[in-house]
Amino acid sequence: ITMTLEEICGQENTMENTDRVQSAGSALEELLVAAKKQDYLTVGVYESAKVMNVDPDSVAFCVLATDEEYECDIALQIHFTLIQAFCFDNDINVVRVNDIERLADLVGANDTGEAKDAHCILVTSPSANPWKDPALDKLSLFCEESRSMYDWVPTISLPER
């Protein structure tokens, strides 16, 4: 079997990209766990919108999550579009995750024991004392690389459990 250079490069890029996405998924999981411990998470579309409106400088990272069940939810898609626009205007990195149940498990339940609305999750950091985390640095690099390939809102897969 003979392969062209484009086919060989395409296979290498696919493998590289798969590794990048898996590495980013692990970094996202680390970031969310660490941010939760520090109480630096805002979970929920409306809660996130409030934070973005009141203190946009405190937002360090944004995660938008959906799955097949919510793909046709027009209101949610409009919220996502507005949140993404806000993030782009304020130089906030944003990613998508297609496993909302897993994401909800990571960020935990609310006070009543119900799963939180994990459609939008913000990682915040106090402006006076910005929080540094290696996972946040990895994800920022991942987003920067994705943008250089015209993937403005990259999709990340969380590691299997």
C-alpha cells in the first residue's frame, strides 16, 4: 500500500490531536477539582452570567457543556452564543465538553443534593491575588493552539472513569 505525504501527515496530525485533546481533558478535570477546593467555581448559566456582568476580570476560564439531549434547546444555544461572545471580547478561554453528566459529577451537587446546572462553569480568580494553576496554563496553551487552527471553541473530552 502506498500513501501520499498528505495521508501520512494527516494520520500523524490526527494522532497528535487526539493526544492534545486527551491531555486537555485531564488538565480540565484537574483544574475543576482544584478550583472547587478553592471555591473558585461558578456553576450554572444564570450564575455565570451574573459573575460576568458584575466582575468580568475575575473570570479565568469558561466551560460550556451540552449533550445530545440539549442540542435542540434554542434558549441554551442562545445563552452559549452570548457567553462565547463575552469570553472572546474579554480574552477568556472557553471550551466545550460533550459529557454534561460527568461534568456535573465533577463539580458536585448543590445544597439540596440535586445535581447543579453544569451547562456553564466558570473558573474565577480574585483580581487582587490571581490564582496560578498548572492545569489552567495547560488549558490556556491548548486554547491558543486551537485558535491558531481556527478552532475557536475547542471540544474537550474528559478522561474515562
